[in-house]
Amino acid sequence: MKVVLFFTYGVSLKDWARTGLLQREITPYTILMRRENVSFIFLTYGDEEDRRYARELSGIEIIPVFERLPRPKSKFLQFVLSMMIPWIYRASLRDATIYKTNQIWGGWLAALSSLLWKKPLLVRCGYEPNKNNMHAGISGVRQRLTYVLSSFAYRHAAHTIGTTSEIIQYITDRFYVDKETTSVIPNWVDSSTFKPPDHSTRKITDKVLFVGRLSKEKNLSLLIQALSNKKIGLTIVGSGPERNRIEMMAVEHAVPIEFLPQISNTLMPQYYQKYAVYILCSEFEGSPKTLLEAMSCGCAVIGTDSPGITSVIEHDRTGLIVPNSPSDLFNAIEYLLCKPTERQRLGLAAREFIVERHSLDDAVKAEWSVYQKLVP
């Protein structure tokens, strides 16, 4: 069996490596190669530089589309040119058994390839862009284009995987997808790596931790306001367009803040293990991997009452859910920083939840089961 993984539109292996996610993203595929003798082709939006990562891919074949195609500067021309991909790389695509999308964004190319070369299409949806646009209040041409392209992929998929039941429910309702052709495969965490620290590790209790992209929907202004003039620091691991605004807000509100650059996912457990409290106050999420990783490491976690977060945290059992309010968020932070026994209780339950519901082994088995359904 040979599976072609269509990368998220615009994303390359270089991007995965730059953001520290390369090893994490390839892990389930290397396990399937070893266990089930599946071979994989990664169709990426990189150029010849993606070849530099061949050794780390353990035999996965790479097709960087801009190795052979020119990369136009215009995004519109890039989109138009991308429509040639199924034909230009037809030799490799026709030889495959299944086409799979890494995310729905870019899935239209996998769907077009499926129509041309008569291969079953497996759509994976870690987040649903139309659902996120709705929460963000985005409308107009951008939203309509997103809907049309997503619909094309969903309606030509033989099977659709969502990381949460909420995402699958949205897809079946919004795009009239038959629920019998869908599965929920939660985002996984390697709990053997992301694990609680030993008892000698001293927790940081004068700062809280956030990990993720610094974008508007992460709602970090709420966290800055919650910590305003409270002498509790904030450590941020990540980068993004909101960096400067967050930094200025921290100065204005007298919040001690530390920015750490992108860190390889393999090194992240040591950061989660050091901090007593992890915060995620996004306006909406899909299935937040950083929250799952923090919970796997036994962190006491706090999340806002937002889509995607409430599907992970069970209030007062695996973490705390608070309203979208600076005072409520601060009260929860202060409570946990001052209550080590409560942190331990929530952290143990969070760890147990991840091991039971978000294991790497279960995710790999579930994906293999879907492959078998598509190719009896």
C-alpha cells in the first residue's frame, strides 16, 4: 500500500523543521511503515531545500512541488499554478493507493487528483477553517472561497477524519457529509516522552506558561490584562504577528514577560515539566496540541470557556475552565499557584485523561483501520 500525503497548502518540510514539528509530524507515518509495511510519499510546497530532510524521513519519498515548478511571487498565480500539480506529478500519483490530506486547506488538489486518477481520498481535518472563520467573524469573498474549496474536498472524499466530534458534527451538518464515512481520531501525544517530571523537579510558581502561535485568536491580551500589576510573570514559547503588540501590552500592564523562540517539539517536555500552571485563553481552537502536551506532562491547566478548549478540559477534574474575563482568569491562576495539592490533583487527572484518550498507539491503529476500509 502506498499513501500520498498532500501537505497543507503552502507548507513545506522546511516549515515543519523551522517550527520544531518535523519529528512529531512524521512519527505516525514511520510507525505505519514499520508495522504495516505502508509506504508514503510527501507532496510538499517546498523546493529543493526540502531534500535536506530526506535522511530524517526514514525512507519516505518527497515530492517538493516547487522543485520543478517556478514559484510565482503572486499568491493568486501560485494558486493557479498549483492546479497543474496533479498532472505534472501524475506518474507518482497514479502509482499510489490512497491520497490523504494533512489538513483540509489544500484538500482541493487531493480531490482533483482523486478525480483524475481514480484513487480513494482520505480527508483529515485537524481544524475546520470555515468553522474558525465563523467564530472569528470572517465573511465575504474569503469565506466563500474557503467554503467552495473545502466543499469540493469533502464531497469527493471516500472518508473524512476529524480530531474532535464537534468538528465532525460541523462537517456533516454544513457540507452534508454522510456520518458513516467519517471517523474521530483525536490528536495524539507521545505520553512516554511528554510525561510528568520526577519528584526532584522544582516547579516554577512565579510565572505561567503559554505555548503557541502569537496570533489574534489566541487572545493573549486577556492573559496580559489578567496579570496586570500582579507581579506574576509570563513565559511565551512561540512567535507570530502579534509579538510586538503583546510585548507593548506587557510593558503597559507591568507584566514580566519572557519570549522564547520556536523550540523543537522533542525538547518541549522539559518546559512543560518546569511550570506549575499552563494557560490557554484562545477565542476558539480545533484540538489544541499544546494543551494536550501540557496535560500529558502533568501541568495544572487553565482554559477559557471557548470551543475546542472545553472539549478537552473537564472543569475541576482535568483542569479549570474560566469565563473570558481578566478577573476570573487571574483568580484561577492565583488559586493554583497557591495550592500545590490542587495542582497535583488536576495534573494527575489530566495525565490520566491523555493516556486514555489521546495515545499515539491508538491513533496509529485507528488510521490503519481507515486505510483498510478504503482498500479492502
